[in-house]
Amino acid sequence: MSRSGGGGRRPDSRHDQPTQAPAPPFQRGTDRGSHYGSGAAPSSSHAASTSTAPAPSSPSISASAPSSSSVSTLVEETEQKLTLAALAAATPPPSSSQAVGFPVRPGFGTVGRKCVVRANHFMVQLAERDIHHYDVSITPWVTSRKINRQIISQLINLYRLTDLGERIPAYDGMKSIYTAGPLPFESKEFIINLPDSDPRPSSSTRLRERQFRVVIRLASKPDLYTLQQFLRRRHFEAPYEVIQVLAVVLRAAPSEKYLTLTVLIKVSLLVVGRSFFSTDLGPMGQLGDGVEYWRGYFQSLRPTQMGLSLNIDVSASSFYEPILVTEFVQNYCRDLSHPLSDEVRLKVKKALKGIKVVLTHREYNNSHKITGISSQPMSQLMFTDDSATRMSVIQYFRERYNIALQFTSLPALVAGSEARPIYLPMEMARANAYNEDTLVNKEFGIQVADDLTSVDARILPAPMLKYHETGREASVNPGFGQWNMINKKMFNGGRVEVWTCVNFSTRLNRDVAFQFCQGLVDMCNSKGMVFNLRPVIPISSSNPNQIEKALVDVHNRTTQQGKQLQLLIIILPDVSGSYGRIKRVCETELGIVSQCCQPRQASRLNMQYFENVALKINVKVGGRNTVLVDAVQKRIPLVTDRPTIIFGADVTHPQPGEDSSPSIAAVVASMDWPEVAKYRGLVSAQAHHEEIIQDLYKSIQDPQRGFVHGGMIRDGVGERQFSQVLLHEMNAIRQACASLEEGYAPPVTFVVVQKRCRTRLFPAENNRCDLTDRSGNILPGTVVDTEICHPTEFDFYLNSHAAIQGTSRPTRYHVLYDENRFTADGLQVLTNNLCYTYARCTRSVSVVPPAYYAYLAAFRARYYIEDETSAGGSTDGNRSTAERNLAIRPLPVIKDNVKDVMFYC
């Protein structure tokens, strides 16, 4: 979090006396991590020195922009401060000039009712072992971890008692093995013959047995002593190499046995760990459309205040059924004798892109990764073979393989590159007992506790929420993380004078659509909004196949009356798939704020649904639903002491297989100090799977205006990326502040929000109603900053919500930078209280709202490019990352009137 003089906003010109600038909170939202931040006056909690800077003076049109040299000086100072952050708590400096010292824990929280919870962490004990790390080189090079493991497993079976000196290595599946003692050599070469796993008869002996050259060389000797010193809080840097060794050992056995998926979730999963899935771990289930789910578990080894902890969480993941692709396509279109419609073809392409298929028409298994499907049916698809002969796909398979293709009306699967595409007919493809483990327990001396860890926790009180004084209830104290709008009016009701409705559903006739709008408008007015009862043009029904034409027509008819449409209520088509197109047209082309409603819900004329939609509409037209009483009364330490801005940031990535789609960054910022409940948002496209926000600050040379400062500052980070993200994004914040006025450097607090962490907290006693909610989960407000948290750094787990179903999931907050010197209680209470201000419902949410809003804004922006990326041709899988990054196109620009409100809600 960070505080600034209005968080980038300049003070009113009437304040002609210089004041101290508070720091803007900055919050980063990630699936592996988001950010969020705020700021406050210095305290003695942190030893790192800091000073608040004067707020920038009021703007002057003739004032010159800060020089580029002053900006660079600030950047250099920031880099030095981040790199050498002393953390005067008697800790040695970083071992590298690039290392970043994160703030030490300023103490433990005391606010709230004490309790004990159980965590899915299992304590790990280590015996003394002389660990050695060896590099592994396999020739020919193999990309499959499964085959790599088969090769090394065969090597161990053949040479363990001789060349390996009776050692059992732990293998990571790629380039490293680890041993609990030295091997009898420093470098050695082995020749391994691996039988072909294809059970079908083959005339090719070359493929029946493959030969590999394996070279093992000593690389390093990871020292367990450094890990022990770190856990005893005597060592500054976490010894990730040693932790990685132990993690490889613990997952070696399940990696051999189960199907593994690398965890790729962003803003915030844990950096060390894998998920394992198998039909042996529980029953499978059908999800429909050729997809089934398997059960599995996730494990991650991490340092905590109690020592090493193995975090284990149950999970499930979806997999494509092992069926013919033609059978899969029949989930979308039953009749395969006719060409697919464009709508079905795009759906099938999106579903299959990135999937590996196994060919069945050859003597041996051969797999290809699908990059797309052809726009033409196979009966029309021509290509040039290696002999420069022009022929159809149908002719090729008939002449080359003596196969008469059956479904010639279907498009072909496309694999390979754009330069050399491979066309495949769809009808040719198909898609812990650690202490008993010899490697873990006997070889490496690792013991894992059998029981969940008991952890001290506290239950923070819910905040008082403020509503409008004209309601019968002007404030409420939520219970169990939820409340309602009965007898309450919105804190600031928005005003809607110019509106209308367009209905794309065939199940709702004109009368029902009119009743729906009437009920919704009445609800908005009853909750404190000022909503014109009459639409500017009559409510209309339109063809769902002509959505863009209908939207343009509504816009034109309104502007012809000399009016700007403030709100367009849209009843969606009965068939899903048009929401993204509607939002793109409205928000980037026409400048219309819209509220989409499902036809099934609209037809019910339900009062609760009206109320839920009214909450969204109010913030989309500039209103505020509720605020914290403490914010109104300026009783939030640091945040309400001086003008403060809270940022939230997130980066969303395309789904696996979408190699051509960019990642999308979003930043939101509070605009209404001291209430900090209204957030403006900006979005930007950036390189594929780039976690660090690239456009947080940028400057360009404009021919007319000269040197122009800009970027997103007015607007799932993994733990190993924390330093990189902090250095880049803090520099961007400093540059943006310096661009407002020379020397302007408000203090900043920077927090990563790991919203998909795998830690789970359970009640220690299930039958106590004072410690559990109705679903049997821990209570909202439960916070943990002790045993299972980082040994030295400032982090905590917060369960701020009541789970609707299943086990509630806490969020982990990790402070990376803190010039405002928050106390543990100050940051924990602020974070929990903000979770009650989420605009879209009357419930506390699991992730602090600035990070949540940034996620929504980034998710919304993906709709703007979804049609472009899903309708294009195949992707060149052979292009380098740099080449793909050069092809990034900017997102469509959101219209100013839309950007000024919380359009993403």
C-alpha cells in the first residue's frame, strides 16, 4: 500500500502552505499474487529510515515538466534503496547487489479474539546429510519429463549398486539429480537403451528400442547448514536451492506414479510445488462436452517460523476424455456430415487449441499439438506436398495411407507452424506415505509429521459500515461476514437521467422486458438513487444475430436527441457467447456504460435480483454503496491522517495453449479519500505471460506537446519473482510521482496479495458455534501471523469472508516494501475492513477489493480482444518469445466517460 498527496492527485490550490505527503498504498493482485498498498506516517516499527516529501504544489499550465535528469536521479535512489535496504534489525546485507531486502516483521498482531485453528501444514524434520547436486545431460534431447524419468529410472536400476555407489538419486525430471552423499565420480557417461512403450507391433526396430547418452557431472554442494541458520533467523536470504532439493526429493515418488501438472496460476500460487492427479486418488467425474475431472493433491515445501513445513492441499483438475476428436466435436454438433457453422467452428477451435492428439493411422505413436483448425472443410482443403505436387488432404490420405476419410465436411486439425502447417483429419486422433518412502526417509533422512499443525489465530472484529442518513438504518455491524440492504439507502446514490433497454432474448416478450425495467428502476430509486422513470427511447427487442447493429442504432437514436446515454440495460441473448462482444462495442467504440442481465433471471422479476443489480448500477454511474464508518470519521491510522490513495494491480494470462494472446495488466486507484471506496481503472496489453506490469509508467516525445509522462500509474506473482516485480514497479511509481513535480516522492507501502495460496485453515473444534460459521468453516476475520508464516518477513494469512460452499480459502498478504511503517495490527485490520467495502454484494470478500477490482478490470479487457484472437488462424509455435512479443497490439481504448466510473463491476 502506499500513500501520497492525494495519491498522485494534487492538493487544492487554496492550500498554499506546503504539507507532508502521505504515501500511496500499492496493492498487487495475482493468482499467484496481486498488489495492494496504502501509506501512513513513520513509526519506530521499522528501522529503515524514510522521510515524507512535501506534496506537489498546485498545477500551473505554464509550469515546465520535471527534467529527465531529476526523474533518473530519483530512480537511481529508489534502486539503491531497494537493493541495499538495510533492515537495521541486525541482519547482514544481501549477498548480491541485486538482492532485495523485504521488510522484517514489525511484531505480531494483538487485536481480535484469540483462538486456535488447524492448518494443512505438516512439519518436516531433517537429518544431517551431505547433499550433492549433479547436472544431467540427456542426448538426444527429450522434452518429456515422463521419458526423462524413465531414462534415469533405468539408469538407477542398472547402476545403483555399482557406478552410483549404492546411492539413490532424486531426479527433477529435467537437468538435475540430487544425492545424500557423493557419487564415486565427478563426471561420468552412461548409455541407456529404453524400450519403446508403444504396445502395437511395428516394423521399425529403431523405434522399438531407443538409445540415449546420459552424462552426469558434479555441479554444487547445497549446504543444509544455511537452511538451519535461516530457520533460526540468523541468515538473511532464504536458501531456495536447498529447499528446492528437498522439494524434489519429496515429489520424486509421486512424480513417478501420478500425472503431474505444473501450477501456472498467476497473482498468487506458491512457487515451489506441483499438483499430482490420478484415478487412484479418488473417483473421476464427468463435466460434459468431452471433459472429465480427476482428483489429486498439491504439495509445497516452505520455510516457516516453526521450521520447514510441507503444505498439502487436495485438488481436482479437468482433463479431456481419451476419445476420438470426432466424438469430442459431436458434443458441439451432432451432425458431422455437414460443414460446421462459424460459431461452432470457433468454439471447437478454442476448446482444442493447445491439446496434444495421438495419431492412429501409422505403425507407431505420433503426437501433435493442435494450434488451430482450418477455416475450410477437408473436402476443399488443398496443400503442396514435399514433391511440390498440389493435392487435397483427402487425396493425400487415400494415396499415402490407403485411408478413405469419412467426415470430409469437417475442418482439419492444424498442427505445426504457419510456414509449414500439418493438417490432420479429426477422425485420426485420440486424445502420501512419506515416512515409508525409501528415498525420502532412509536415503535423505526426511521425516514428515502425520498431523495437521495447530496454529494460534485471532478473529478480527467486523467494521461498522455507513449508509445514507435518510434510511431507517444509517449504519450496520455485519455478522458472519454478511448483511442486507433492508431499511438502508446507498451512501451516495447515483443519478441516471438518460437510459434505455435493449432486449436480445427471445424468451422475454416486450411486456416482460418492460416489467423488468420498471422493477429495476423502482429498486434503484428505493435504495437512494435518482433514476428517471422514463427511458430516453422506448425499450426495444432486437435480433440476437445483429447485436452490433442494434447497439449502434440505440446510440445513434439517443445522440440525435442531443443526449448522452448514461446507462444501457441489456437483456442478453438466450445463447451464451455474446457478452464480450457487447462490452467491447459499448465501452471502446460507443462510450456506453451498460448493465447486462441474464434472460432467465430477468424473467423471474425477483426482488433480490433487482437489489443485486442495483448495487452494480450505482457504482457504474458514479455512486457509492457503502463506506467504512472509521473512514468517514477519519479514524483509520495512516490512511485517513493525510490524503491517501490505494492502488490495486493484477495481471491475467491467456489460458494454456493460447500462445498468440497477450497478458493483460490492470491497475485501479481510489479517487475518494478519505472513504477510499471508488476506484478508477486502466488496462494494458503486454507480452505473453509477462508477470511484471510494463506500462505502469512511460514517457514519450510528442511532436506538439514535447516530453509527455503517462502510463498506468494513474490507474500471480510467484515468491521467486517478488524482488523483480518490486524493483521494476517501484521504479515506475517513483518515476510517475517525479513526473508530477520535481522531488515529489511520497512514502509507499507495497503488498503482494496471494489470492490462490494453498494454505487451508480449519476449526480446532468443529462443534463450537463461537468459532465456526454455519458451514463449519472458520469465522470471517480469522488472521494468522505466527507459526506457519515467514520466519522473518512481514506476512499474514487472512480469512476475511464466509464461504458459500466448501472450505473457505484464506488469502496471504506479503509486504515487500513499507516506507509508512505499518504495525501488524494496523495493516491486518485495514485489510480486513476493506474487504467489507466490495461494491457488488453485501458480503465481505476473500480478497481485498483493490486487488479484486484490478482482476475484474483485467478480465474485462480480455473480452476486448477475445474475438480477434479466437477467430484468427493458426499460431506459429516455432516463433521465439521475442517475435511473439513484437506482435502485441494495444488494447482498444476505453472511452473516457466509461473509464471515469467503475465500469468493470
